[in-house]
Amino acid sequence: MKKIAFLFTLLFYVTIVCGQQIDLKGVWKFKLDPEDVGVTKKWQLTDFTETLTLPGTLASNNQGYTIDKDTKWTGRIIDSTWFKSDRYAKFREKDNYKTIFWLQPNKNYVGPAWYNRAFTISKAMSDQELVLHLERVHWETTLWIDGKQIGMQNALGVPHEYNLGKLKTGNHHISIRVDNRIKNIDVGMNAHSISDHTQTNWNGIVGQLHIRAIPKITVTQIAVYPDIEKKEVRIVLQTDNKSQSSKNTNFILQASSKFTPKVHQPPSIEIREVIAPGKNKTEMVYPMGNDFYKWDEFTPFLYQLSVKMQDEHNMKEYQTSFGMRKLEISGTQFKINDRLTFLRGTLDCAVFPLTGYPPTEITEWKRIYNVVKSHGLNHVRFHSWCPPKAAFEAADELGIYIQVEGGGWTLVGGGNGFDKWIYEESDRILDTYGNHPSFILYTYGNEPDGKNQGDFLGKLVNHLKKHDNRHLYTSGAGWPDIKENEFYNAMYPRLYVWGDGLESYNNANPPSTDFDWLNITGKYKVPYISHEVGQWCAYPNFKEIDKYTGVLKAHNFEVFQETLQENKLEHLADSFLLASGKHQAMTYKADIEAALRTPGFAGFQLLGLSDFPGQGTALVGVLDAFWEEKGYISPEEFKTFSGPTVPLIRLPKMVYNNDESLDASIEIAHFGKDNIKDIVPTWNLTQVDGRIIASGNLDTQTIPLGNAHILGHIKYPLREILVPMQLKLTVQVGSNRNSWNIWVYPATSPSYEGDVHITDTLDQQAYTILEKGGKVLFSPRAGSIKKGNGGEIVMGYSPIFWNTAWTNKQPPHVMGVLVNPNHPALQLFPTDYYSDFQWWGLVTNANALKLKELGEDVEPIVRIIDDWFTNQSLGLIIEGKIGKGKIIISSADLLQNRNKRLEVTQMKKSILHYMNSVSFNPQNNFEIDKIKKLFP
């Protein structure tokens, strides 16, 4: 394996200028080997009949097996409802097979597949050493040339390269067996390096595909170690001398800046070395001078290093890129080039809907990273996979900090094949991509399993520190917490931790902006990055279905759309998307701001900025799976609370009476390029139409880099606000602004009860009043609706976490409310059309009404957005006629403990005001017996 690992470094760290090569892109012949008989039957000598195009995959060539009940998926399925429920029966039919677990490929194949073709060696290449280069293969390859086996490789994150030796002039036959099964090396069926949950368990060869000639003495690796203090780089050259004698060799090194305001080119240096036969290592120091450019997120300036190697016969030039970047730990935070740095990140889970495999072109990675940066983020974590070269190059050019992972989400330390492989794979990744300044963090993979995980991963981390000190290392994304970690990447500093349910921070506590996570992070002495923050769902965007024009189809979306149609709610699809999306976005805002308020915090990693279409369908992004906007929040708005400089405010609550004062501390998280000097922060309080209620200036000040920096204080009496209002509080620091909605209600106002009978029980008195043509406000206590009629639906404030199919229905089970703000019942309860903070006290003490149980086409005043797996018509507040009488049923409890919930008291007033007005003329007609059936 050492020889193979050594050869891996040839492509990415060493580019040979003007080397001869044979391009192998084009038509290949292939044959599937589902019974794994090809080796025994010597298929390496066989000329197949079927053809396809490489680079590509079986699926991209429409080859493999049709998807059906016998498909061999690579990925865990937790919820078996799809296999059993009558609701999905038609989607299990042969001609209408549609899974809901992930995007569905056109074809599937798990097993060995053989690819072969002819190629020709010219006379000029026949006396040279040859190397076969396969940029990205999934997964294990075995290579034969002219029927002779050359070797086997099983790297997931780096190219497969084979030394072919010398080949005679003329035609030759190449045969490659690609096997995408999980065998003795089990990276985990859910690992994004191989899983159908994301990029699919594809079989094929993508990216560069060629045979190239190398000289007898060649540079196999150039490792560059920048030292900013010493103004130099240490360069380690690995060479391979395949001749039988030592050679006097000159090395001429020249660095030249790229993407800089002007070209910086330190003087070249020349070193003479004797290169002995076999493997050699040469170290040298290259001075960068006083005026070198540094690399970081603000100035992603790069250098290209040319290494010319000259012996007595010829000269070859090799190139690599690097950046002058210093990465260090300062207390519990990171510094890059001595500048305090906060990682504002998102996950890349290897979701590529058009191809089912990662792009190897830099243009696509630049597009993705530009989207990331436009949302204010500076960091990407590659969840349980390592991307291709182009992803590193694009990150270098655009100034993105990346966390790379070795491809695992599995049991470690069990003594199996994976334990040895992850050492080898990690070394390969570091050797291949280590020069990239964007590459700052590394771990084995995601959420390891195994009783020996701490000991095993501690030893791995120590090994990696010694192997390459240009990066920082941790045991695993998620856990374990061990002494060897240089940073900790764990899930606890976030609003909702797996399993929290209604005990999550934002479901158990009324909305505020005055909390942070110091009680968690303050226990640690290393930088703490919060793991997979968010996971807040929005409703599917069915207009997205038409985007899936490649190998993956959104059949999961089609299933959800059909069930919505069956429940006669298709006309609300866009409204569900926008309302749930607004709720999702503001919940991400709350999560991110809590991180930014936390003193000494190192960063966060969102799950995610874009959707995750697997694991049951987790629509957790404000962007879709294509990294494109869904229409409810712009990058500019998102950046106001996630960018380098974010004004923050500490409000103890978001809902006030007008006999209180707005009392808040203003602070800032500033991780920009420089200190902000002589700035006057400002604030204002405005109505929805933009009219200013109050405003003010804070003291002139200089803002240093860091967070938890106090700018000033606001104390504003609210007594002049005489009617219910939704207001916006905005803080601005230079060009950076951030805003929060608050609500103010009159402390004293009429009760508006009039002649309305108010009850939490539909007793005989209520029935009598209705029979006589009276009015009833019925607000049952939370938990009083029968299971099957809505009682099984657990209400809460937050959006659905991840998705109910994967979490075994962790609550809440709904996605907020959809409201008509202009309904007269809400005249005294100012609201937008979605769940904002003033709905917390209403939905956290509520039932869900199944409207179908009350009749067809019941239109509620306030609708609950159901989980897309069930798509039921649900109501929170409904109105109707029962005989001569009129009733409003509020399944949000308006009667219990309302003094502690100002918004509940105000909603009750608003409803009663409506019920005593001439506008109260419900169009729904209810039968009393149907209402009775809803309750025990």
C-alpha cells in the first residue's frame, strides 16, 4: 500500500508541464458482473459488446437495473411505512415505483462492473514509464493491461493511479473492474462517500482519465509548508529514480503570485542534489521576501510554485499551488494570519441531483462557493466525504475554509478492515490536498460508533498531527470528546439536539434573544464548533420537480404532491412553502445569533444552507438541492445575521405590554478584515409601514475583532403605543444592519366578551346556547382531542426537525401556521402570514384539529401546516355555524395560564372583538355530532 499511496500524489501536488499523455475519454465497452464471476472466467481477456461513455457512471449511461422492490439500496431506511401503508400502495407498483427515502436514480447497480478498450502506444512513449490516472472512481478498482493484472486500489477521496511501467509500441488492451459493494472495508451505509441518501452509490469513473509518460527520475510530491513569521516556505520534494544509478540533479524553484493586485515573484533558487536509485526526499527553504501576499477569506491570494528538475539528459517542470496561510488556536477560537476568525459554515453532503456524482470542474464548485459566500458564510464541512481537486482549487480562489473528512460514518476501533484503511485514506488525502490553504480542518468522518472509538481515534489524531501539521484535527464530527482533539465538533450548542422534542430550547422557552451557549462551551479549553446546527424543515417546493432532468428524479416530491392533491390542498402548496420557509429562516436566524452571542465560541456548521434530499427527505435548506433560492429569503437578508459583521441585541422577550419598557443591550459579532474605527452605531423602532416610532445613536467607538462586544444600551418606554402593533427593531453599524420583530399590546383594554359564551368544554350549556342562536368561543385544553382525530399530532413552536420519517416522529409534527393576516378575527392581533415569535404561546399549548372530520372544504381562520408525509388539512382556529348558533373553536388554549402569555390574552381579545362585530358571519357549517366525536 505504501507504493500505491506514494503514486497517488502525482496528480494533485505535482502537475507535469508538457508531459505526453493518452486521453482515454470516450467510448468504452462494459459488462456487468452481478454474480462476481468475471475474475474466475478471465473477463480481462474478453472484448465486450455493450458500450458506454467514460468519464461517466452506469446511471449516467442509463445502464444498470430498473428500480423496483428488489433494488439493493445503500443506505438505512428507518420508517417502514412506505412498504406497508395502503397510502403508498400505488407507488409500490412496478410501473409507478416511487421511493420517498431519497432522490431516485434512473438505474441502480451494486457489484462489479468491467470496463475495457484498446489504446495505442507511440514509439516516442514506448521507452518511458507510464502512469494510468483515474481522477475519481467509485469505488474499488482492479486493473489489467493486456490481460496482466497490475494491481488493486480502494481510495474514495483521491485519484487511483497505477504505474504501468513501459509498454511496447502498438495496440494494447486495458480492462478495469470497478466494484461499488461494501466488503471488508465498511465506511458505513449512510456515509455520504457512498450512500444512496446523497450522491448515490454509483459505479463508474469520472473526471480526468488518461495515461501519461513520466521520466525515469520524477518528482512525485511537492509539499509546501508556509512560515509567515520567517517569511519563507519549507519545501519537501519526494522523487523517484527508476534508473540503476545515482544522478546529479539541479532543482530550480520559482514562486509567482496568482490573483493578486500585482505579481509578486521572489527570486528563484537553485539547489543541486544527488538522487539515488529509488525513493528520495529533499528538503529546502525558499525565501518569500518582505512583500509576500497572505491567503485568507478576505484576500485569497495564491502562489504557484514551479520546480524545474534538470539532469544530464533533460529538464522537466512540475507545478503546485499554495498560500501563505498561518492557522493557529488562540484560547478557544481560531486565528488565521493572526486575525481572530469565526467559522460560519454549512455542510456539503455530496448532493448532486443531475449527475449523482461530484463535479470535477472548478466552475461548478465556484458557483456553489459563491452562493455560500453570498449568504455570509466562510466555511464548508464535507460531511463524511472528501471532494475532488476542483473543490479545493475553487475554495482556494474564493477564500472558503473547508473541513475535509475521510469518508467514514461507521464503527471504528473494532479491528476490522476499516481501521487500517482510514489511516491509509487519511494519509492519502493529506498528501494529495495538503498544500491547499483552504484545507484547514480534518477528521475521520461523522459520528463514530464502537466501544473503543475514543482510544482508536485518539491514536489516529496523533498520527495525523505528526503526518501533516498544516491542519487541525479532531476525533469525529459529533463526538467523541477526547484529550487529543485540537478542536471539538459537537452538537450541544444549538436550539434543538437530537431527541429533545418539546424540551428543545425553542420549544420549552418563550422567544428571546438574551441567551447564549457559554454554559456548554465554557467547559472546554479547545475551540468548539457546533455540529449540524438547525435541521429545520420547510415544506416541499413542487415547482422544483421539473429541475430534475438528470439521472436523479424527485419521485419523493411527486409522492408528496399526489397526497396533497388527494387531500384537496394542492392550491395551498406555494403558501405552505412560503409560510413554513419564513418560519424556517427565522429559526435559523435564532440559532445563528445564539452562536454569535456566545463568548469565545469558534464557529457553527449548518445543516444546512441547502436541502438534504435523503434520509427520508430532509428539506432543511433555505436553498434547494441545486443551491438555488426557494423564494422566501434572499442571500442579502440571510447575510444580515450570518455575515462577518452582525449587530446583535439581547431582548429578554419579544412580546410586551405598553406599560413596560423596551430594555435591551446591543452588542456585535465582528469578524471582518479589520477593526471598525470611529463608528456611531444607531437603532430605530419602526412600524410595519416603515414609520419611525423611536430612534437613537450610541457612543462613537472603535470595534475590535471578536464577539460579545457591548455597543450600548436601549431603554425606551412603550406607553405611547396605544393600539396593538408589530414593530421592527433595527440596529445598524456602518453598512451592517440586523432587525427583530417585537409586539406591543395595550396593558388595559376592554375584554370584548359581550354575549359570547366562553368555555373549554362543550357541555349542555354550550349546546343550548348554540341551539338558541347564540355565540360560543370553545377553547379546549391542550391534549383534549382524541387520538386519530388530531390528538396524535404533537404541536410545538419550532419547525419539524430533520424529518419525521428519519427521527421516528420526534415532535413537533407540524410546520407552523398559515394565516390570512387580514381576517377580521385578527384585527387586534397583528401578524404576518407565518409563525413569528408571537405565535409561540399559542401553538405550544394547542391541539391540531383534523378539518376533514368536520366536513369537506372547511376553511380555517388559522391553518396548521401538516407534515408532508401526511398532508392533512389541519386547523388551529376555525369558525362555523351550528344550527342557528355560531362558534369559534380555538384549539390553541386561550383560557389556561393566559396571564403569563400576553399573546394568548391578546388573541382572545381579538377573537371576541370579532365575534361581537357584524363581520362575524361564518361560512362553514358544522354538525354538533361531528364536533363531539373529536373529544373524549
